[in-house]
Amino acid sequence: MNYEEIYDCIVTGQVSSDRIAKYLKDKSFYKYWRKRKEEEEEIYGQKEQRELDESMKEAFRQRDERKKKKQRNYKTSTIKYLPKHYAI
């Protein structure tokens, strides 16, 4: 088995804890393990950041839509209550 296969088996829960400890005692596997974990955490962090960015964009879009709707409602209600000689 190569390190990638061992790593995949570990992260999918197919390896017992005593066996994991044995693998992690191997310095070169431990180095590979740390590198893979760091890469995955970086990827996860980037995915999380993209989701957060998309969520913020949607929130801003909704806020802008509410502002536009409020402005349209204000203009409409103001025109209704103006005296006839002020009407456009």
C-alpha cells in the first residue's frame, strides 16, 4: 500500500486507532499525513470563504432590492397625496 491509499483508508474510518498510531510513527508517512491535512484544510477554508462571499453578495442584492422597493413605494405614495396643481 502506498501513503495515499493508507491516508484515504484512515480518513474514511477503515483503520483502527492502534493501526493509525503505528502508521503515524513512520516519519515519512507522518510528514505525508501533515502535508495532506494542511492541503485539505486550505481547500476547505477556500470553499468556506467562497460560500461566505456568495452569501454576502446575496444579502447585499436583497438589501438593494428592498431599498429600491422602498423608494418606489415612497415616490408612488408622495405623488398620490400631492395637490392637483403639483401633480406631474
